[in-house]
Amino acid sequence: MGTDPWTGILKRYFCIATAATLFGWLEWKQARIGDISVVFIALLLAACLSLMMLVQAADLWLMIISAEAFSFSAYGIASSNQSEDNSHESVLRYFGIGALATSVSVFGLTWVIGFRESMPNGILGFQNSEAFFPVAGAVFFLAFLFFKLGSFPFHAWVPGIFRTAPTPVAGFLAASPKVAAGFACLHLVQILDVNLSLPFVVLALFTGIFGNIAAFRANSLREMLAYSAIGQASFLVIPAIFSRQVSGAAGHLLYFSISYAVAIQAAFFASQYFENQYRDRLSISDSAGFFRFHPLAVLVLTAILFSIIGIPPFAGFTGKLLVMSGLPAGLNLLPSGMVALLFLVGIVNTVLAAGYFLKIPFSMIFKPSLLESHPLRSSSATLFLMLMGLVFLIAAFLFPSFFFSQDF
């Protein structure tokens, strides 16, 4: 097990995120078909423990085992929405893509182990190698993390699961595993000790552009958040590219990943709040005029979306700024054109996120109401969790060292 200084903060985050998911799920379960399931709670706790293992695993096999333990727990909690017709189909796709990613990772692990045993360390050996087979083996091994990140090319499960899973579960899956996978990528750069710069750059470019462009096709807040989660994965891998050139890369990733995770999970709680007030499966057009009946909730959601986009004064702005600040150090590692392309794509992704996310508050505030507010079930827990998420996003922007014990 690794003993990096950031593992303690990550463990506390996973515990808080799991507790928030549980409270949100208990509220979601009210007035819906089915009883409170002890199995669901056990699987949620197992998922939390698996993520804790993943972020401190120092062995390649333990990383895969931890990731698989989380996946099987995630399959269970994602399938707990029995009222959704397409739930089982989405979970089956989730399982199938996860099995494929794990198979590719195990295949890559055999390459890594084989070349480590057969090639001596040194300039021409496995260590720091840019030869095809060692790098290819490392890339294959990373497949299970690409799956957890919901990044290209293992992203096909994301929209379906986020649409059919219980809303708090969708928020949990959009947040916590991405944080763990981002740090696992950072750790693997040190463990594998091969040049993964080019694969990570390609991953960041394709994932960021695809996810954010696809979000314009979304017709609901949950689908928009799903595609945004794909696009945001590009920022989670950039610190791993330059972890050896930037001494504070782990701190930058810690700040960005947790601020993003809190914001995306709070946004899903906001989605649940409006589902409780109106109906499930709300579309973007349905959200017109929500400000008239729920001004506080709309303003909180707007602020949360600002943080995800990267607009001050919220933590998401500082997080993206810290990640992008590491790019100049990459001039010693990558061609200047590639570094400039990464910077440009980061800016473009932020602009694209603003383009589709700002449609939500605009519709809620300025368009005439289409639906009457008829509260279906209690929303006190989700409103409280939304507010707590917003308080963190503002406080972490103003006093980052209070939460992360590090000056940024």
C-alpha cells in the first residue's frame, strides 16, 4: 500500500461522498416502488472501501483487484432502480464494457511483467523506455482506468447508466471513481516508469473534445452531466503527464479532482431536487420557469454549474487553473506544438462547457414556466446536500489551504 500524503484526504472525501450518496438515496427511495435494501447499503460501502484501496495500491495486481471490486459493487447499486425500463440493459452494457476493459488490462499486465523480466533496466531497458512493446503493454494495462474515468474509448456506458441509475448513484459514479482513477494514473506513471506522455495526451484530446461536443445533444440535465463527465476526464489525466516535471502535480490534481467531484455530485442532487418537485425524466425544456417556484435551488444549481465550467469565485476555476499551470513545464517533455494544443483544447473545452451548461439556468430563469410545481416527495436532504456542496466550492476557492493543507 502507498503512503502518499494525499491518500488521507482522499479517504475522507470518499467517506463523505458515500455518506452523501446514502442520504440522497434514502430520500430518492421515498414514495418509489420498493423497500430500503440492506444489500444496496452494503454494496455502497464496498464501493467506498474499494476506492480507498485503489488510490493507495502500490502493486499492479492490487490495482486491478481494487478496481474490479468497485466495478461489481457499482453494477449492483446502478441496477437498483427497478422502476426504470432500460435499467438492466444499461447495467449489462456497463458490465460488458467493464469486462472488456479488464481483459485488455490483464493482457497488458502480462506484457509489462514479461518485459520487466526479460529486459534489463537502463537506458535501453524497460525503465524509461519509449520502445513500442513496453509502452503498448502499459497502455493496455491502463484500460481499466480509462473505463473508470469514462474516457475514450471506454465511455459508451456513461450516458445510459447516468440516465437510468438512481440519481444519487449516478452522481456518485460521476464523481468518486474519477477521482480514484485520476490518482491511479498519477501513481502508475511512477510504477510503470515508461514514457506514457503521448498516450495520455491523445486520451486528453479525444476525451475532452468528444465529451463536450456530445453534451450539446443532451436533452436533460442528467444526460448533459453525463457527457460533461466524459469531457472533464481530460483534465484528470493532464497532471499525470507532467508529474515528473511539476513538483506539485499531485496537489493540483487533488484540488481539481475533489472540487470537480463535489460540484458534479451536487449537480446531480439538484437534478433530484427538481425531480422530487415535478417528475422524473425532466427534459431541458421542462425546466423553463423553475426560478419562479424554486429560486434558491435554481441559484444554487447555477453556482454549481459555474464551478464545473471553471468560472470564479468557485473552486472549479482554481482547479482548472492549477492543472493548466503545469503545461509550461511540459516543454521539456513534449514538442511545443503538442503542449500548445493541450492548452488550446483545455480552453476550448471550458468554452464548450459554458455553451451547453448555461442553457440550463437561462431556461430556468428567463423562459416562461411550462410545468406547475407539485411536490411529490421530500427534498430537504437534497437541498441541504446542494447547499453544503456550494459552501465547499466557495470556501475552497477562498481558503484552499484549510481543506488541502497545502499552499497553491
